[in-house]
Amino acid sequence: MEVNITRKEKELVVHLSGRLDTPASQEIMPQMAELAQEAGDTIILDCTDLSYISSSGLRIFLTLRKAAAEKGGRIIVRNISNEIRGVFMMTGFLNLFEIQ
């Protein structure tokens, strides 16, 4: 699992690559905790290269969403595959996130 974070003015673009399973979620948790501190901005979760997401990965997305709601920011999930879209649909995440 790779996470690359870039800042573009008031946007943070988080490019997720690989499988966001339980071990990967634990590995990237410190980066995501730092990201939650900046959740007053717009955070774009670019899932172009995300091949899988587990419940632990979904929990990270929810944590970021909650931090953004508390700080007046927003989370945009971009470029999800059909498989991940199916997971989002089954779990109700399509209604929780702005999907582009």
C-alpha cells in the first residue's frame, strides 16, 4: 500500500495505491491521523490505483469524513473502480461521500 499526499492550495490530494486491507490500514494510520488534523481543507482521496478496500480501510475513510465535518472541510473520493463502487454501494458509503 502506498500513500502519496500533495498539497495544491487549499486542497490535499491523497493518492492511494494498492490494497487497503487490515495490515495496510494499520500501516498508514499515522499518516491518516496527521491528515485528519488538516481536515478543515478539502481532502481528495484519489482511488485510481486502489485495488481493494476492507472494512478497516472504510473505517479510515469514515474517520476522515468525521474530522472534516467537525472542522468545516470536505472529503471527495475520486476515481473509484467498479469493484470499490460496489463495496461503497453495499455499505452505504455512496451516500456519505462526494464521489467524482
